[in-house]
Amino acid sequence: MGKKVKSKSVSNKLHTAYKAEGGKLQRTNRTCPKCGSGTFLANHKDRTHCGKCGYTEKR
């Protein structure tokens, strides 16, 4: 018989990336200026960083 595969849990990243207000979704994080509107910048202590292209802004 085949091996059972566990189902993957839903990522919490999507839950924190958007906020619902008045029936519309709003983005909470900034988007990458190089990659476009589909890629968010990660918030770190001293910088914001894009994991896709490596774009970094110092605070």
C-alpha cells in the first residue's frame, strides 16, 4: 500500500499580509519597487528586504 501524505497547513504569511476593511482587502506591507505589486518587502529590525530580488532599504 501507499504511504500517507500529511496535508500542509495554511501559511500565516497570507493572513498578515492583507487586512480586510469595509469589504475590501488592503495590503499591510510595502511592495517591492523592482519586482512589482505581487512581491512584499519583509520587515526586519533595521531594514526592509525583498527575498526575490534582494532589494534592501535601510531605516
